[in-house]
Amino acid sequence: MEFLYAGHWADGEVGAAEAVGVAYVVVAQVVEGGVCLLVVQTADRLVTLSTAYAASGFHHSQADVEVARFGFMTAGWRRAGEGMYVSRAVHKRRRQW
């Protein structure tokens, strides 16, 4: 999972989200046999959550369900590269977009 964020392929999205006051960005990467998800705090670039689930590919609804288990709500996914996706997010305890 560290590889996912170590590439810094989502830094532009994290910076843009921080600029408009969004607290979290979820980054997803399709890997063999599943999908890895990281929730990154925009203010300090710390990984808040890392998880993975078995899947045949990336599906927005399945990723939403997975991060919702930990209290996060996404604001729509967009493709950021081959097998890579990003979404802005909030936590249910902190619903400021």
C-alpha cells in the first residue's frame, strides 16, 4: 500500500482538495485480485486509512461501500491514470466539504 502513495501520482488532487478546504482524498489502485484504497489527509499528507478488497476491477459503488465502513463519504470518483482513481471525501464526524 505504501507504493500506492509513494509514487505521488495523486499529489495534484490532494493539493487541489486542500485548497478548497476538503479534508480527505481517497486514492484507489487496481492490483492483481483486488483494489487498494488509501485515505489521505489533505492538510498534512498523512495516510489515515489503508485497506484492500478482492475485486475483478474498480467499481465506484464498491469502493464507496468499502470506505463507508470506516465512516468516509466520497464525492464522486475520477480516473487519474491506468487503474488509478481519486475522490474527495469527508468523514461522517466532520462533514465539511
